[in-house]
Amino acid sequence: MFATEGHFRLAANKYLTQRRNRYFKSNFGASPNVCAVTWNMFGLGDDNGGVEFKYLLWALLFLKTYAVLSVLASAVGVTANTFRKYLWPMVGRIAGLAPKVVSFLSCRLRLTTMH
């Protein structure tokens, strides 16, 4: 699902079948499997509350590239206002997962080994 949508939303090329996961990850910063796990962690239920999985891809694209919104909106084929409308709530959802997926112990260990 995520691989198909991700490749559809960005300009696909003829080499896509050979480099599918690498291409996806280079654009979104995560594999299709990680996207699926993230989506499931949102716990939206069957109706998804009007949230579509493409909005997760938009948010990941923004977080990966940190490009100007008008450029990203153009890349996915929507207006900047539409992109912005769905971007920030999804970024908030992603940020809300931090307590579930970020281990305090691993962060602490990483900080102590950096000094």
C-alpha cells in the first residue's frame, strides 16, 4: 500500500522496479514497512477518521527534505494550502508516537557515549 502510493505520488522512472525500496526510503526517510507500522500505531480504526495514508507520506516527505511547502505540494499534485492543511496534523501524530517508540534508556546511552 505505502510503496504503491509513494511511488505514484512522486515521478516514477523506468528503473523504479529495480530500486523500489531504496527509492522510497530516499524520498520518505523510511521503508514501506516502517510506514505501515507507523500507520497502525496511530490506531485510527476502520474509517481512519478522514485521514488518508498519503498524508503520512506527505509528512515524511516534508520531514525528510524540509523543502518549501509549495515545492512539496507541487511534487504531490496539490495546492500549498491543501498540503499544509494535512501536513501539520500528521506531523503532530508522528510526534505523538515518540513516547511509544523512543526508548529513554537508548537515548541516555547514546548521550553518554557521545561525550
